[in-house]
Amino acid sequence: MKKTVIGGLMVTGFSLLVGGCGGGGGDTPPQPTMAVLTLKTAGTPSGAYKGIELTVNLPATVSVKTDPLNPKQTAPGALKLSGVFARYSTLTTPRPFWGRYSSAGAGKPSVVIINISSGTAEYPVGEFATLTCNLASGQTASLTDFSVVNFAAYGTGGADITGLTASPLGVTLK
């Protein structure tokens, strides 16, 4: 009888010990602090386009780091050419791309106005830029929270190019 009681207590104790191991003591994954938005063009342009300008509406949960020397400009590295435009990031024309940030106010969302101009190169259609945004503490953002408005494409001499659109392609939380 003693052996049965002791054996039962040992099995119960071992079960409690193993059952209590939850794999980390309640660690929670780190909260994302950045949202990286990828942008793309689509369509069939009416001619060779050499520049684009667009406005990205941002959700209330994000902001964009600005340049300490020019608080209206996005900080270096916040806006990067990517995808089909990545090879154009080394163009020698003055300021081939820039982003201008405006925080929310008077019922309007925060926005980034993006201008990309090659000067001479003709751009292809596809992914063209990433915009790194800061997430408010404990917040999140999804692709549908971002929108593109006021898109324009232009060619030689500033000629309007039609048949092209721009939109968010994806968002990655980091």
C-alpha cells in the first residue's frame, strides 16, 4: 500500500512539474514600432514617364521621422527607392527624389508628398519606393489604412502622362 501511495504521489508531482512548464514564463513578443509601406505604379503609360508626384495619406497611428535640419522633409533613409526604381537611386541629378511630411491637423490626416524625377531616365512600371513610418506605442497599421491621392506622372518637359496609377502595395510591421 505504501508503494502505491508513494508511486501515485511521484506521478502526480511529476505531472504538475511538467504541466507547469509553459515555455517562457509568459514572455510576450515585442510590439512593432515601425510600419514599412511599399508603393507601386500600375497601368500602361501614354508615353515615357520620367517623374511622378503623389500624396500618401497616413493613418493616425503612424508618423514619419523628419530631417532635423529641415523638419518638413522626411529624414534621410525614411523614403527609399525600391523595386524597379532601385537602380535610379544613384542618379546624379539634383535631388532625384524627396518626401515632404505634414502632420495631421484641422481634420486632415498626416501626409507625405513624394516627388521622384530622373531628369532623363525613363521609369518602368512596378514597385517604386518604400516609406518607413513610426508606429505610435501599442498601435498597429494595415495596408488599407494608407491611401495614395493626387498622383501625377510626367514626361519630357513636364508633359502629362496618362494611363498610370499609383497605390500601396504592402505594409510590413517591424
